[in-house]
Amino acid sequence: MRHHLSSYFWKLLWLAGLFALIISSSKIDGSIQKKVDETFVIEPLFWFDTIAPIVCGVYLSLLFVKGWAFKVHMPLFLCVTIPCLLLSLYVPSVYTFFPNVEHLPDPYWLLSRDGFKIIPIVAGLMLFPSLFGTKRDSM
């Protein structure tokens, strides 16, 4: 019985954390947007639009980790997590470290602010399952 109630407690705690994440993300987004409007420096917005979905994905992935034993699921890590992280971090890195270089490829499909930010969410979502494995490793 104790294990059964503990499971409900952790799920409710996760849900409260989700609401806290949403509220804090909204407040941080507002303050970054205000700073960008004042200074016309857009790099913090690029970084926030990349890091926030990754953090959201990492938080969602907490639901899928069954055990906390460090067991790397190499195919998932190398074929999904790393490429998605690299694609996600490409745009903010280019605009931060090479602001005046004109010959670097500019993938407009990664710059879409209206998009669902699927690539960074997948990068975060697959991070913990690829590092800690899952009970079902046939993924």
C-alpha cells in the first residue's frame, strides 16, 4: 500500500513542478523579450528559444525513466539525442559566435519562432532515456 501511495505522490509532485516550469518559463521569456526590445540584442532570445524546449523535454523525460542506474543506450544516444542537440544548438551558436559571417548556411526551417520546436523537445526528451536506459531497451 505504501508503494502505491508513493507513486501517486511522485506523479502529483511532477505535475506541480510542471506548473512551476511553465510559470517560470513565461516570466523568463517576458524579461528576455523586454531586454531584447530595449537593447536590440537578439542573441538571448535565440538561446532561450532553444534552451527552454530542451529543458521542457528533459522534464517530460522524467516520466519515462524507470530506474536511475547509469546505463547508456548507445543507439538512442548517438542516433537521436546528439544529432537533435547539435541541430538545436546550431542557430544560437552561429548568431552568437559568428555574428558577421555571411557564408554560413542559414537554415530558415530552424529559425521559425512559430514552430513547435520539435527538435529541441526531442533532444531533451531523449536525453534521460538514452543515458539511464529504460526497462524496455528495444526502443
